Amino acid sequence: MAELDDIDTRVLDLLKSKIGREREIAMDSNVVEDTGLDSVSVMDFVMELEDEFDISVPLDEIAEVRTVSDLAGVVRRLTAAGASV
């Protein structure tokens, strides 16, 4: 498995703290099915990520996210886009 970068680690750690220790979560985990989060909780988590990374995640981006890795990729891309503005 590829080594996790800082964004991967931060997203994974934030998600683990949100759901608690009762579930094992990895980068290939499904954000909804494997975490037990409902749609409202997922949106709350996205808002936490927006605050943590100082980004704004468009709703259409969220619709495409399936795994924790997908979510970290969105954060990485938006963070890089913000840095280049």
C-alpha cells in the first residue's frame, strides 16, 4: 500500500475521531457504508474538513466521493487550488 501523505493522515484521523474507536477505518473504506455515518453526519464531517483545511467543498464533489481516499483526494486538490490562487 502506498505511504499516506499529510492530508491522507489528517483526513483519516479526523474521521476516526468522529466515528469513535468501534470501527476500523482505512483509506479504502467506504465513507458511508464502513463508517456508519448518515448523510447529515457526512455533511457535518465535510464542514469539519472545510474548517480544518480552509477550503470549500462543492456539493457536486461530495456526490462523487465513495472512499476515504476519494475524500482525501478532493481535499488535496482543493487545497492545492487554493494555494495556487
